[in-house]
Amino acid sequence: MKQVVLPTGESVPALGQGTWMMGEDRARRTDELAALRHGIERGMTLIDTAEMYGDGASEELVGEAIAGRRDSIFLVSKAYPQNASRQRLPLACARSLQRLGTDRIDLYLLHWRGGVPLAETVEAMEALRAEGKIRHWGVSNLDLDDMQELVEVGGESCATDQILYNLTRRGPEFDLLPWLEERKMPVMAYSPVEQGRLLRHQGLAALAAERGATAAQIALAFVLRREGLIAIPKAGSAAHVAENAEALRLELRPEDWAELDRIFPPPTRSAPLDML
């Protein structure tokens, strides 16, 4: 498993597991649990969830999936922006811990920016870390100007910025990713296959067929190529997890990368960060 090093020096898997829209349908629960556990067996031990996902149902699913193997998991969850204050963040964290069935979250993120000042959120995150409730903290969906402000108000220990990044969402390559790379702050890419929409792209499908791969594997290989980047695709079945894991073995040729740039042109100017 390729590794990404956090600012503290700790290494985590470059390919993890997302859980957006998982845990919401009891009919799919057995398959979803099998998928998460198969991913763990394949070394995809970084699992991302959030209090928002299914109003906590995703966290409960993850808690069940990791029961008995917590110490081998790097657990990521996210708090609503309205819960990112001094008073409310400890309460939100406690609820997430209960749903996850654990005593600590390895990486706790501000889900997106809201009305709470970033300085207050930094203070609240650092207090949770001092108490041992979380081991690292970070942010999600923050653009370059937000990240610059975060650092200015004391957020130098931010461990990651989780953003929407994939072949059709290459805007961060222009300014945000270089800024993060310069500071050795890892990026987490959510929806690296654009919620499955990239699977229907004819040009990507043609390239995948030529390389003996799937469109999802090409899309993941594109994201995983960057150093310091963690991809967190969602997979609802063990077979889908296995397909994603094989993206790590995929070796694309220079002409393949050139074709991807032709089909999905890199950005030529700054643009606002996309969100889903």
C-alpha cells in the first residue's frame, strides 16, 4: 500500500475508503459491511465518514465494521460547520465517538466553512486533541484563501484539506494543490470517480479498454499519481473494493497521461473550489 506522510510524521494509506451515502439502507448493510472489511484486509485501513452522512448512520456502520480491529484503523470523521464552536464541537465529537464505538478519532475535520470563526474552530480542535479525543485535526472544502486565513489564525497544525478532486475537477491543480504541497500538507480527494459519473465517459472508457483496466481504475490512478494525496472512493461491495485496490498496481504510460490531459484539460487559471 502506497503511504502518505502527515505533518506529524505518521504514515497513512494513500487509498482509503469513503462512506458517503452508506449505512442508510438496511437492505444494503451486509454488503456494505463486507465491503469495508474487505477493504481493511486489502490495506485500505483509512476510513472516512461524517456526522452528516445519514445523520450518523454512516458512523454507526463504520463502528460496526471496525469492531474488534480498531487499533489497525485510521478513522476520519467530520463535524458540521455549525458545530465547530468552542461549546458545540466537544458535544458533536462525543456523539460521533459514541456512534463509532471508540474513544478517539484519528483525524477530525471541519466539514466545510460556516459562520464560526476559523480561529475559534482551531481552538476547539486543539482542545479536543489535548484531551485525547482526537489525534489530528483538519478541514474539508476550504479553498486557498480560506487555508491562508486558517494558517494566519493559528492553524499551522492542520493535517489535511479534504477536497473534491478528480479528472473533471482539476481546478485545485492551479493554486490550491501547489500551496498545500509547499507546506507538506496532504490532500484528501473525495469523489475521485465523480460519484460514478466518470464511468460513463466515452473517452475514459476507451482508454481504459486499451489498457486492460476499468474507467474507475484509471480515474483513481490519476488521483493517486500525485504525492501527498489520499483518495477515498466509496464502494458498496467487496468486488467494487477489489476493483479500486487494483488501481494501485496500474502503470500508465506517458502517452496515457497525455491522453488524459487531452480529454480532461488541466486548469489554466484560478477558479473557485468545487463542492458536492
